[in-house]
Amino acid sequence: MTTADTREPSRAAGIGLRASHHAAVMASPPAVGWLEIHAENYLGGGQARRCLDAVRRDRPVSVHGVGLSLGGADGLDERHLGRVAALVGEIEPFLVSEHLAWSVTGGVYHNDLLPLPYTEESLGVVAGNVTRLQERLRRRVLIENPSTYLRFAHSPIPEPAFLAALAARTGCGVLLDVNNVQVCAANHGFDAAAYIDAVPAGAVGEIHLAGHHVAQEDGVTILIDDHGSAVPETVWSLYRQAVRRFPKAPTLIEWDTRIPALDVLVAEAGQADARRAAALAGMNHAVAA
Amino acid sequence: MPSLRDIQRDFSRALLGGDDAAIVSAVLPDRLAPARRIQIYRNHTRITLREALAATFPVVERLVGAGYFATAARHFIEALPPRSPVLAEYGAEFAGFLETAPNAPTYLADVARLEWALNQAYHAPDAAPLSAAALAAMAPEAYGTLRLAPLPSTAVLTSSHPILSIWKANQAGADPAVDLGQGGQHVLVWRDTDGDAVCRALADAEAAFDGALIAGRTLGEAAEAGLALDPGFDLPAALAALLAAPAMKQL
């Protein structure tokens, strides 16, 4: 198996590894800093695992879980946790992350990152599950802010404060998805820049970028986090702020629906590198869309 | 105020087509009505799980059409939702569910079983196959009582319908003509050395032999099962084909 990854997480942005790109990635490793996988898509064998092992030989890899249901009041599915832990043990990724969301109740998996009410009760549930996950993996994980389409009537803790409390209680870090901040700010009417300023600077260990879909529901504009298009200018603008606040966090480009050719993702990662360098240089630049 | 567990049970019920009154009452009334907000989530669960089933059962969808498939998928998802977050493992019960689907073609469930076996073959865990060279290194007197095991990617299916012909006719670019009167077929499904899930028809004797080996019978017993159906059954060729696939491992 692979040896421990002693390489520094690359300064260059990474991309999500998706099944439709396996053949292209095997034929020619993409010119990006690192790759991220969804844990649940690499728990079997065959071509997917073969591609992952090939990628892992020459690039840092991050394992991003989408099904552990850390917000689940029932606690974690120990069988699934064991499978993810085995993958992490074999791949030795440089980052492991999951979501501030739930997807399982009563043993049923709903294939979505479902919203939580931000209460003391929820904080206790998520903290318990994150602690269990970190104990099982014997490492720190990053927890991602979700995209949401509703808020609960009783949800007294602001999301950045909830993430900060979770980090303080469990020692976990934060995966800041800038697109999700933009989606939630639009859907729930808060200031995205203020949200980013409220996330504790030392906690953020990774940044996600993606595109979203602008939908109309009963005449109300709702942003849907479909990861199905290029990063829009509104998200790039927030990214500049995020890079300055969290300069050490590596950046990932996510694209999960209407997935384009691999070189489009590689170009998007290059765009992130350029934007990041410009933001850190304090340059005031204008970029064509 | 409902507990988090209550909220999640109420949310789940609404996502799976049940009553949404309880979860709607817990949602902040905002610019968009709470019921419409819940609907966004319900649509996501329905659509993405239907797409997962369609990715695993493309020929079933082609045979019945997108509209019929969407209805069947919705009923299946609501009755038997996923129990694991690994979507490639969702749909083991879909073929059985299609047995009772109204006005479905008689062969539909068995075609679904073939697609499920191909899906399993593609995603199954890696395992070390038994090679012909490793078998040749064994003492010949031990062959008769030798027992093998299938790789996790291997399956033999038997249908009273020509499921392999139907499946092949519904691949991209294939001749769509199928003689449904040709009778049943046995099919061997495996993962080849390139990692592709593949399948081929088996004659009665070879299917009996392969099936017996996969079921854990000795090589001697499997040979008898093949020879009982065809005195001319070519045992060495059948065994060599299974090992070359690769389809078997050491027990």
C-alpha cells in the first residue's frame, strides 16, 4: 500500500475526482495540486479503486465523506464508519472532511445533506458524532458548512457560531464552502461577507468552490447548490475575502452534475490559483468572466 | 418543541412521500412557504435516487420507458429506501420489486437481475483470483475434492427468458431485434482483467458445472453435474474459461 504522505498540501488548487474522468486521469495525470474523492464512491474495488491508487501514487488525496450523517440523532452507522476508516487507513489522505448535516434516520439514507436546527441539542449530537469519527480515524477532520433551502423556526445559534463551538468542543477544523455561503446568504437573506468574517480564522483547513443553479420557486429566487457550472463571479468575489482570511487553506474545485471534460476542471483550478495569488498579493484586479 | 430525533423522523416521512404537516410546522415561515421548501428536498431525494437506479438499470429503463421507470422507481424508493450511503449498492431488491409491477413484461425482473449482477461485478471488492498456473501446481489427485469460491464479482444467472439476448439488443448501436421465443438462457457475469463487467451465455452443462462450483461443490461433483446434462461436456475447457475470466478464487 501507499506510504505515509509527507508532502506538504500543495499550494495549487485541487479538483474532485469523478468516475467520468477515470480514464482521462489514468491516461494523463491532470496538472492540479491534489485530488479529492467522495469516500462513498471508492469503497468497492475494480476500476474506481485502481484509478484512486494510481492518483494516490503521485498526488496528495483528500477524502470527503458525504454519507456519515454527522448530524444524525441516531448516532453513526458503525458499519459504514468502519468502511470509511478502512479506506482512510489505506489511502492515508492529507485531509478528511464531512458535513454539518444529516442524511440518515431510522437506518434510512436519504441521499441528501439535510439541514439541522442550530440548537444546543444539535451541537451535542454533532459534537458526539464528530468525536466518535475522529477517535475511529485517529485524526482531525474538517466539517463543511452546508447549502440549505430552509431554516428551522427554532434555531437560535448562527451557523458560524455553531461551527466555531463545534471546533472548540471537538478539536475539528472547518471546511469553508464559499459557494454554500453564497447560496445560503441568498436563500436566507444574510450577508455572506459577514458570515466569512465570523468563521474563526484558525479553524479553516480547506476551501471549496463550485457553481450553483438559480431557480425560481413561486416567484422567489432560490439558489440550488448543484455543482453543475463554473464558479460564478459572486463566489470568486467571496473567495478573495476567504483567501485573505484563511491564507493557508488549500482550495478545491467541485463539479458533480453536467460534468465537463477534465481540462475544463483543470482550467478552473488554474483560475483559482491565479485568483488566490492575486488576492494574497493584495492586487486589485479585474477578470473577464 | 420537537426533539432532533423527532424532527429527523418527520423530515424523513415527508421525503419518502408521507405526510409533511409535522416537519412543515417546524420550518421558519419566510419568503417561500415552508411546504415549498420541503418540496425542494423531496424532489432532490426522489430525482437523485431515481437517477441512481437508472444508472444501475439502464436496460430496464429502456424496456419500459422513462415515464414508467420513474413511477416504478418512486414507488420502490418510498417502499424500500437505501439503507446505506453507498449508492452503487442501492437496488438489490429492485428486481424482486419489479415482479409485482403492473403490466410489466414477463422478462423485466430477470433482466433487472442481470443488470444488478453486472453492477455488482463492476463495484465488487478486489480479491485475488485463482490462476490456471496455481491450479496446475496442485497435486492432480487433489483435484476431485478441490473446492473453489467465486470472486465477489462473479455470478451465474438462469432465466426462463432470453435475458442476455434482450440485454444485448438494448446496448447502444446493437441490432434491436430479439427472438423472445428462443427460450431461456444461462448467463455468466464477471469482472475482466480491465475492470469491465462482462457477461456471456452458458450452455446447460457449463452452467450446471459453473453453478455447482460457485455453490461450493467439489470439482468432482461439479464435473458430474455437467456430464449429467451433456456426456460430451468439455470439463477442462469449462474450468480453463472460469479461471481465465477470472471468476474464481481459492476457498
